[in-house]
Amino acid sequence: MARSHKRRGWGLRGGCLVIARLFYTCSSGDEPHGVASIFRPRAEAVKPAVDHYAVCGNPVGHSLSPRIHAAFAASTGQMMRYDRLLIPDGGFVPTIEVFFNQGGKGLNVTLPCKSDAFAWLGEARCATSAIEARAVNTIRWDGEEFWGFNTDGTGLLRDLTFHGICVADRRLLILGAGGAARGVLPELLSAKPALITLANRNMARAEEVVRDFRQRYSTPLEAVELSKVSPDFDLIINATSAALTASSRPDIDPAIIQTADCYDMVYGANARFHHWARDITRGKSLDGLGMLIEQAAEAFSIWRGVRPETISVRNLLIQA
Ligand code: NAP
């Protein structure tokens, strides 16, 4: 589905006030998630004094992203504002339209809106990372077009490397087959593990992901039902939303994790898989805070053209 979203007519008008005219076009009627099939809003907008970014999703009240990006902005000397943008149920497109109509420059997109963001942009406006994931977690407005990226895989790989956890030649088990699993698969497959097994409750979903990625990567990739996973893995990554949707962790045999390094994409008090695994495994067990920081750093460099260092933000948030 090729589609373009354009916002035109920026012009200086006195001091830092810029009046913008907005113009979006949409060339396809095949719209998922209730997105309007013909979409051409025009609006007058006031450009904020500093470039405006936000994290959007539902919920977003707990998000650490505003603190992370404020720290990045301070350390790189960038003038910007970063807020939380709550997306009401089914309201992704109208909410982000208002944000961009008011001069917004970019968004981080979190649960449950990543696939809505991909559908809104269409493949033509997405980087390979987002096309392969079929999910967008970073939107950039470059003054002419909107662009979509997925920085989750980069974030995970950088955090694993930071903690000295190797992927090459190891046997990986990924729990879950949703947007987060898809988002990290390109980077993990490119890091040349010996095998990646995708374990999910819904087997059809895992098989679909495996089919999609097998076409593009030579690394062995297989799907298995979550209840049928057997031990023999070096690194286990929890990419399920069990902690958020059911206040639980994926139900697997403790024998599977005894000698493996374990990584929970969830962080903080909700990282139930990590809290469980760290008492069982003789390997390392980590939560997803480092991944969150590293994927944010990648988004920041996409927006601002400068890569922030992440050690001081790690220290700041670990102490908090
Ligand atoms: P998603 O697309 O909704 O997928 C959810 C996945 O979790 C599905 O595979 C689902 O299995 C599985 N699942 C849900 N409840 C389960 C349970 N009780 N037991 C076993 N499996 C269960 O969500 P997502 O976007 O992939 O996000 C997954 C997690 O990753 C979220 O917790 C998110 O916060 C986290 N994440 C963290 C970062 C970071 O930077 N640290 C980045 C991205 C995502 P079925 O298909 O069988 O339903």
C-alpha cells in the first residue's frame, strides 16, 4: 500500500511563530483498524518555540521515555520538548494528526499502536526495520514527509552487547510472536545465532512470523508451541506481554532456563520473567530497561542527527 502524508506550507511569520498548512493524501482505500480511507485534513497550526516530540500509546503514564529524552537533550545540547500522548481506544490516527498539526516533529510509538503506525505510514514510508517488523516505534516528520522506523532490535542488541551477552553461534529461544518479537528478529537473525526458536501460545501466529523471516534470512528459524518447549537454549528472551496483560510471566518449565542467559523485554517491577529467572538460572538475567534506553537513543539520533551516550542515563534510571 503506497501512501504519502505531506504537510506543506511552513513559513516564518514574526519571531518564532510559524503558521503551517497541513495536507495529507492517501492513495488506497484498503485501510485497517478503522483508518479513514480518504484522509485530507487541512489545518492552521502554530509551530512550537522548540521542536516537539512525544511518546504515544495506551497506557503512557508510566513511560520513562520523557526522562530518557530529557537527559539525552541535555547531554547533547538539543533544544526540544518531549511529552506523553495518550491514545484513546481506536483513536491513533486522529490523535497523532492533532499532534503533527500543532507542529510536532516526531513520535515514539508504544503498545498497542505500533501496527497502527505502520498501517498509517505504509511500506513506502518505512525503513526496512519497520517493514520486516510490520510495526513502527519511531515516526519522524522531516518537513516534507513522515517516515517510520523500528529501533527495538538495535536497542536489544546494544543492551545485550553492553552486558557481554553474545548472540553469534548460540541457540536462542524467543517467547512470544507479537510486534516486539518481530521487531527484534531482523537484528538477532543478522547477528548469526546457531538457531532461533519462536515459542508462542498461538502456534499459527508463530508460524506466520517464521514464514515471513525464513524468506529473507539463512539462520535456522523454527516455531514451537509455548507448552512444548524443551531445554537446550543458551539465551532466552521474553517478548510476551504476559506481565502487562495478565500480571504473569510465560509459563515454561524452569529446567529450560537453568543454564541459559535470560532477558526480559519488560522492565522494573513488571519484569516478572526476569525476577523469576534470576533465582533459577546460573547464567545472567536482565530486564528490558537497557533496551528501552538504547532504542530511545537510536530514535533520538534519527530525529536529531546526533547519537547521545547512554551510560549516564543508565546510571540515572538504575539509581531511581
Ligand atoms: P503484542 O504484539 O501484543 O504480542 C504479545 C505477545 O505476548 C503474543 O505473542 C502473545 O501470545 C504473548 N502473550 C500475551 N500474554 C501471554 C501470556 N499470559 N502467556 C504467554 N504469552 C503471552 O505485544 P508486543 O508489542 O510484542 O510487546 C511484548 C512486550 O515487549 C510488552 O511487554 C512490551 O512492553 C515489551 N517491549 C519492551 C521494549 C523495551 O524497550 N524494553 C520494546 C518493545 C516491547 P499469543 O499470540 O499466543 O496471544
